[in-house]
Amino acid sequence: MPHADSLILTLVAGFVLAFVFGMLANRLKLSPLVGYLVAGVVVGPFTPGYVADTELAPQLAEIGVILLMFGVGLHFSPRDLMRVRKVAVPGALVQIAAATVMGWALGRFMLGLGDVESLLLGFSLSVASTVVLLRALEERGQVKGEIGKVAVGWLIVEDLVIVVALVMLPLLVSSAGEPLSPGALGANIGWTLVKVAAFVGLMLIVGGRVLPWLLVRIAHTRSRELFTLGVLAIALGIAWIAYGVFGASFALGAFVAGLVLNGTPLGHNAAERSLPLRDAFAVLFFVSVGMLFDPTILWREPLAVLGVLFIVVVGKTLAALAITSAFRLDRAASLTVGASLAQIGEFSFILAALSVYLGAMSRETHDLVLAAALLSITLNPFVFKLIDRMGAKPEPPSAQDKAAAGNPATA
């Protein structure tokens, strides 16, 4: 039974250790995400010392997922995607398929997993972290350049695939992790798609008029805290409506809410106001993921860890290089896109956690995904140094790119 002070203890331990290890990672020229994950490992049940509330942390992480997906919707730009659609759309889809097949082969023939779990392993390894990608491009001054637009467009397509997967995955496996019968699967998919379509249609038609009007009314109060609270209430409230009323996921509801607000006059202000809250709960999300990670798998199953890491760092990079070369991108652009995708992060965690919840993935396989994420994020800066030696070093950043780098974006 949790103690009365478990919430404050979990928050204090999570934020303080995340700050300490995040700063340490930053000093080592690594992504702060590595520090946040390590902080979770430190307060998790698999390491000695204080153990945070393992029941409360996932609930706080769920809020982090909602706000992350809300941010994805707020930053989703159909215009930017259309500019690079000829490369980003087929490239992302083919790369996801290639990584999923490699992960399936690894799980099926080397780890002895079933087909469903092997496919979920590969799918979890196929999606790169938007947070890590943007940070890397910002440091290189390439966010606004053509290479940055292709890489970000690629990630937008991957994010959209994840949104669809989060809706469809519960329908494709039963609580025992086995495929549903064709009749039950067809009925479930049909009914769920009807409810999801009703929710999306309601949000785009009704929400598209009500939410901007509501934000304007809140803005007229000239109260910054009320506006921030209103944005948070909209994100969480619509996520709950999607889940509780329409049977969709929290993530889908938050994404659609952000998407509706994205095109409104106050959409930029909504993104700006929600950013600190999203950052804070995103930190808790990564800490809670670290709590679920059993670090002993690194020496218990070293070959399996090396296998998943090889797929993420080498396999995905080679697939991206082949795809971008087929579309006749120059050498520097191909190398940069390939290096940008040589890591996995937040959406891989969400997919793996949902798979475990549905009984379709074991805790051991889940730990392999987390190990691949932790190691690939750590190695990503060195991958960029390698491609720079191969001819991908960017030109000195322009004033516009320096301004963008001074205001880091997160998803």
C-alpha cells in the first residue's frame, strides 16, 4: 500500500535525480534523455537504495505521453510535410518496414520469440525519437535547412504511423497476446474505426470552432496562468473524452486536440504555454521508463542487446542511406538522415509498454527495447561525428539557424 507521501517523494526523487543525471549527460555531450533514463534506473526496483512508487510513476508517465502527443499535434505541419512528401513519406514507410522485418528475424530466429512478439520488437525498433532528432539538428544548425526539413518530415510520418498503431494494436492482439479470430477482429476493427472516425470528425468540425473560440475567451482574461491552465485542461480533457467516451487511446485524443489547435491564431501561444508542462511531465515519463528497466540484461543477454542495437544503429542507417540514395539525395543529406534515425526513444517506449500491457510482449523483450534506446541515444553523437568524417559536416549555421538553436523545440 503506498504511503501518504509517496507522490511528493516520487516527484522529488524523479525531478532531482533527472536534473543531476541530465546535467551530467549534457556535460558529456550526450542527450539529457540518457540522464533521465539513468535517474529512473537509480530509483527503480532493480537497483539498491530508495525505490519510487512503481504504481504512481506509470500514471504520471501517462500524463507525459498525453502531453507529448499533444505537442506532436501542435507542431504537426502538413505544409512542411507536403514539401518533402516525395522522399519523407515512402522513405519513412519503407524504413519502418525494413526495421520491422529485421527485428522480426532477430526475434524469430535468434531469440526464439513468437511471430507476434517478434513483429512488435521490430516495430518498436523502427521508430526514431523526435526529441533526440531535433536536438541533434539544432546543434548542427540544420533545423531550417533542406536536410532538416527532410529529416523532420520523415519523423512526422513516423509519428503518424505511431498514432495509427496505438489505435490498432489493442485490436490486433488479445489480452493473452494471441491473434484474435478473423470474425472478432473484423468486428472490433470496424466498430473501433467507426468510433474513432466519429471522434475525429467531431473534433475537426465542432472542436475546430469551439476550441479556438474558447482560447480567445480565455486570452481576453489577460491571465497567463488561466491561459496555461486552459491549454492543459483542453489537452487532458479531450484525451479523456477520446478514451472514456469513444474508446480510443489517450494518445490519439491528445494528438487530435493539438492538431485542431495547430491551425488556430492562438495555436503558437498554446504551444508556448504548454511547453514547460510538457517538458516536466516528459521528464517523469522517461524516469518512469527507466524504473521499468532491468540493467542486468546488459550482461545476462549481451548478444541479444548487441543484436537489437545493431538493427537500430546500423540496420536503420543503411536502410535510410539506400532509400535516400534511390531518391537521389546528395551524400551529405543521405548521411545526415541516416544518422538522425540511428536511435529510438519515446514512442518505442510507448509501443513496448502497450505491448507488455496487452500481454503480447514479455518483460525481457521490453528490456531489450529499453537497452537499445539507452545505448543508441548515447551513441548517436558519435554516429554524427563519424558521418562528418565521411563528408556530411554542415556549413557554419546561419543567423536564422542560430536563433532556432537558441530556442530548442521538443515534441
